[in-house]
Amino acid sequence: RWYETHTQQLPDQMRHELDVWFDIARHGSRTPPRFRPRDERTVRAQLSYALPVLRGWARTHDSLREIGRDDVLAALPTSGSPRSTVLQGLRSIFRVLKARKLTFVNPTVRISIPSPEPAAPAPIDLTRLRDALSSDDPTRATLAALLAFHAIRIRQLRLLHLTDVRDGRLFLEDRIVPLAVPVRLRLTAYLNHRQRRWPNTANPHLFIHYRNANTTSPVTSWWISKRLGMSGQSIRQDRILDEAHASGGDVRLICDLFGLSVAGAYRYTATVDHPGITNYVQTQH
């Protein structure tokens, strides 16, 4: 319905061509050249990026096979992320249409756009974080501690099992984390609370609440942020940022400590020489 609403004003031929792309993008194709199906959020994002350009072309063109390289270059934003994302959406569409011989050429080929610099993590409200760490609610305090001390991924927090915590360590799929003393204290308080509140639960996950205590389902990301009173992802990012500055931008250390790829770690280490971020980290931490 979303697709139909946003493409109904396009010319019939252009709409037909876009229908082919939309169907293949969502469901894939086993007919050579084969295509794997994309996540619906990816399909929606790519079409959203391309739609303003498609609507502009629709004023003077009836079909996407009339579009050439000059048309693409003229329609792209001047620079930055908008230029990159619009090209990403158009490239996805024309790749499929060229493969299905609905266009003579793919006008997006050999158009190179430098990848935009990754955005630096935004500063967090440290007063709210301290409130969470010292909270009387053992669940909130434990979630905050695992994020603030060890930058555990939100997905990993959701899927942690009771058996993943033993001998003062947290056993994740990609690494073993020796828990800091403040984290261990809060975790012990939480486990005692969990046992008192739900002594007969069969849920194997570490974090539970009244709605999933009678199931075996994990908590949601929304529940974690709601319980913390702030974004859990922002706490994780701030912790990694602090370590990046404390280590002088040691990429290998960041990768080992937090399970990041080199590219993921670079987002944080690239801020080490940024005066505004450096001053913030030194002042707050």
C-alpha cells in the first residue's frame, strides 16, 4: 500500500518498470541474472531515496529507458550523504532494469561518490546515566552498568541467558568479558531480585519482566531503552568513544574490547584529534 500510494502519480510505463524492480527487490529472482531478496526496510529506504528524482523525471519522461548518465548527474544532490543515498537508490533500480532488458543501459555505472565520513557519536546526558547507575531499581542499574562499563550490544543484552554469566565473566558469542566490580555488584543484586520476583519462571534469558516471565521470549530493545530512561545505544557509543580517547585511538584495542570491526572502530578513533569532541570527553570523563 505504501508503494502504491507513493508511485501512483508516475507515468504508466515508468510505473511498470518500477513494479518489476519492486517485485524482484522484495522477493528476489531465480531467473538469471539472479537476485537475492532484500529486507523490506532496505527496499523502502532505497525507493524513498530515489522517489524525488523519479518524480522530477516524470515531468519530462515517460520511461526510465529514456534516462541517461547526464540526467542522473544533473539530478544528484551536490555532495554529502544525500548524494550518496540518492545514487544508492537509483543504482538499485537501474541494475535490475538493465538485467531484465527494460533499459538499454545502466546510467548509474561508473559514477563514483566518496563515502561520507561517519558521523561522530553524539554526547550523552551523563546526569541521567549516573541516575541510572545508582538507581534503586536493580534491573535499571544492571542494564546501565553493562552498557557504561562494557558497551555490550543491545542485541546481546536482549539475548543473554543466565548461563552466560559465570565466574565473574560474561560469555558472549564473540568474546569473553571479565566483569568490572561495580557491574558484578549490580548484577548480583539483580539476580537476587529476579529470583525473589519470579522464582518459578522457565525463561532462560537474563533479563525478564512481568510480561515475558511466563514465556521463553527475550525482552525487546524498546523495553531496554524504556527501563533505562534513555537510549541504550547512546550509552554504548559513549563508552567506546571514551575508550578511544583514553587509548589514543588504538584501533586494535577498540576492536578487541568491544567486538568491533576495523571500520566500526574507526568511527570512534577518527574523533581523537577532533578538538570539540576531545574537549567534551576530557571535561565529562
